[in-house]
Amino acid sequence: MQVYEFVDEGLGHSSYVIDLGDGTAAIVDPPRFPVDQEALIDRSGWRLVWTIDTHSHADYVTGSPGLVARRGVTFIAPVASNLETSHRPVGDGERVSLAAGVTLTAIATPGHTPDHCAYTLEVDGVPMALFTGGSLMVGTVGRTDLCGPALAETLAHEMFRSLHRFDHLPDTLAVYPTHGAGSFCSAPGAAERTSTLGRERTTNPLLSISEEGAFVERLVAGFGTFPTYFARLPEVNRRGPTRIDALPTLVLLDADEVSQRVADGAVVVDACPFMSFGAGHVPGSISNTLRPVFGSWLGWLVPAGTPLVFILDPDQNRSDLVRQCLDVGHENLVGELDGGIDAWTASGRQLAAIPVVGIDRLDGTVVDVRQANEFAAGHLPGAHNIELGEVPNAPLRAGDAVTVMCGHGERAMTAASLLSARDVTVSVLDGGPDTWAKATGRALATGR
């Protein structure tokens, strides 16, 4: 038996392919389009037999129902998930024989979600792997507020008890979490993706807390904000996502068609690099540079079901953009502007611009749109922190002058595009706090 890890850096998500040793394979917590995972399986000549989910995912659309439909696999999921899709529900302590001598055992571990299960994988009765999903992670544990603040403490108490359900397992047991660094589903933790129980017992600050009340207090105090689409996807996954067997291709639209689509309610998302957006963009469009976190910010800032038109540079990866949209449940992809921004100007239409400025041209109020923990770690003295996810509700008015900043510029330009649409006078700082500190020789402020 061997476990292969696949990481989506943008979502902070890990999935795993298990070679069961007899020519068959299983996938744990597959993404909506497990292209790389299936490629490994097919290349190795294995037959995919099982797909396994640890809980109702909030950060991405599960790929398990799609694997059932396309490949006829058996989908194992916690009985508490109450799925409406075809699956084999498993309860606490239930054992499933995956292959000769290979057994999967479910361990009910509510906390991150009420339905959560971890799974041990045993070979000839010996535990070889622990798939912890959103319970135990490297250097941390899963957050317990995704079901709403009213349940955060209750589920934190459950998390404490769930973690102790691993107490009988050996220190040498490999730990394979689903969430990790970069995931909004976890409390702040380490950068590594996998671990062992012994290492976590020694180094994980939350796992080392022996008193339940202290654990709960420490855990809930560390939560930051998370994308708004997290409230919607668990139900999408429970009912079963729309079946999409292959990534669709974006329809090419001319400038007239884009204008008509916008008049009908579509939103233009410009995925070009932020400097290009600043130099010239379709008025009213949203800047969201195509990068690994593109989908997370799209899901956070644009309501589900919104018709989307995209603007890209010629060399950008359309398939990656479409995959990220569908991963977070955005399926109303109208198309892209054929010829990009040059086609817009060639049609005689005007561009808008947002200046990108150096530290010598900071104008008005400085708004830092990084997450609160990033801001607290070091920011420009006098800067105001409005997280990017909160920018649509920011108390800024038409005519206000602000310079927006983040760590590099991508998030700042997204925020500036949203504020510009409200007639706020905006510019974007080229660089981040470290750029400012190096240029001025001054110390960054810390704390809130």
C-alpha cells in the first residue's frame, strides 16, 4: 500500500490516492476535477474502486459524485452527512474492506463539521495511515465556526473530545489531513502538509492542551474571517453538485456582446496581471488576477449564480480559470472577450484606469486589505485595515481618496476595482509593508 498526495495550493487542500496493492485504488477527498489523480491511476494501470469523503466540504465542490457517475466507483461518506447522492454511508467504528488485507475504519470526529469522520487504514490489522480531514492538521486543528458563530464553541468542545479519539493510536502513524497551510478551514498552523501522530503530540500547540475549557478558548480566539461561499457549498455537496464530466471551453464574445451581457446583469472579471488592469480596463470590471487563489476570491466577492464574462491575456490558462470557478460553485460562465482588452478599445470604447504608485505618492487614507492577522504582524503606521472580503461593505463614500495596499498588489487592485465602481478615488501601492519599510528605513507598526 502506498499513499500519494495532491495539493491545491490556492485552496490549501490535499487529496490522496491510495494504491491498495492489488491493482485497485482509492481517492480520499477528491477535488471536483481530479485530473492529476486519475492520470496517476490510469498511468499506473490501477482500477479506481473507492472514493472517500471525510466531511461535507465548505471550501470546494467535492469530486466524489462525479467519480461515481463517470467511473462507477463506490462513494464512502459519513452517515451524518445525510447525502442525497449515491454513496455508502459509514458510522462510527464501521469497517470497510477496501482490498484483501486492507481495511478502512471510520472514527466519528465532529468539530470542524458536525458530520466529520476520520479514517484509519489498516494493512493486515496494523494501522498504516490516518486520514484526518479537517480535524487534526499539521500544527493546528480545523476551525469550528463554519456552521456559524452560534455553534463555534459547542463544536470546539466536540473537537477537543474528537482529537482524543486518536489517543490509542501509535506515535508512528502517518497523518494525512485534507486542510493545511493556505486553507481558510484551518486555524493558523504549520506549512507542512503531512505529519505523524507522535510529531503532533509533541509539537502541535492545540493538541498539547489537556484542559477542555482552555482548548476551546485558545481555538476560538484564533479564528479569522472566511469566504462567504463557505456557507453555501456544504448544501451543494449534500444534494450533489451539477454533473460536469469535462472542463467546458469559454465562449468567445465580441465587445458588443459583452456590453449586452453586462446590460443584462453580467459581471466582467479581469484576470490579467494587476498592473495591466491598472493601466486600462473595462469600466466597472473587477480585477482578480489569475493565480492559485483566484477561485477563493471570486467565490468570496461575487454572488453565486452571477453571469460572468472574463478578460484574459493571450498566454493565460483558460482551463485553470474555468476549473477554479467550478471548484467554488461558480457555473454561470458566459464567456470571454475575444481579443482581450485590445478588442475593447478597437471597438471605440473607453477604458478606465487605476494608478499604481510608489511610496512617495501615497494619497489620502492608506487602506490595507490583508487579513487581520497579516495586518497585526506588521503594517504602515496610520494605515487602516479593511480586509478584502469586507471591502464591498467598507464605510467609504464617493469622493474619498484612498491608497490601497496588500502584500504585493493583487488583492489591493481587486479592492481598488470594487471601490472605483463606487466613485471612490483610488490608487494602489506598488509593493507591500516590507517595500515601505526598506525604502523609508522606518519600523512597521504591529497589533491592531
